[in-house]
Amino acid sequence: MKRNRYTPEFKSQIVLEVLKEEKTMNEIASSHGIHVNQIRQWRNAFLEQMPVIFAKENKKADQMKAEYENQIENPYAEVGRLTTQLSWLKKNLESRSRAERIQMIDWDDKELPITTQAQLLGVNRTSLYYKPYLSSTRLMKFIPSIPILGPGELLLF
């Protein structure tokens, strides 16, 4: 059986995918048809030789490391900020009446579904769709016009 020969560019591409940590090594290995141990060897060789490669360019290595750490920290900071804003919003919406919160629903919003809006506003979603058939005042006007017939006055059809 013939051994596969891989170019240095291909190996570096695989090692970069491993270092990004977007996929597991097993996923990368199966997607490229390479054994996991081979990818581990390439990664270890790269990590051992990396200080030699960047010996003259320590500034670039430090910059890459700072950018990588910044990429990791920024989403966590954003999640924390949004969580704080959401809890503040929910706390302040509790003071509003149910009718005011229902009026805040934006039926035409394409990005935020009605279910999510109702949950954020603390309103039962199914109650948003309920439309009463007769209001109580209309019902009271309608009741006196119904004839009340006794047992002997029932009409048979």
C-alpha cells in the first residue's frame, strides 16, 4: 500500500484548524481522511518549532496571542453585558401593566419572534391572540331581546 505524501501547505492548514479549536481533532481527521495520531504529530511538531520560527518576530507572536485572547474575551464580555441589560429590562417591565406590555409587542418584527417578545415582556403568548366574541356591555344589551318562553309556549319545528 502506497503512503500518502502531504504538502507542507496542507499540513499547516490542518494544524491551523486544530489550533482554532472550532472542531475537535476527530472531526478534522474524518473530514480530511487523516488519522488523528498523524494530526497530533503535526500539531506537536509545529508547537515545538514555533519558537524557532518566530524567534525574530516575537512582536508578531505576541500580537497574534493578544488578538486570540481578545477574540475569546470579547464574546464573554458581550454575553455578560447583554445578560445584565436583559435582567434590568425584565425588572423595569414588571412595573408596567399587562395592557401596556401587550401594546409593546411588535407584530411586524422579523428578527425577534412573537414568542420571544412575549417571554421577555412576561406575557402569556396565547393570550395575545384571544379576541372576545362579545363584550360584556354588548352581551347585556343582547340578553333582554331573547324571548323567554314557558313550557307551554315552546315552538316545535
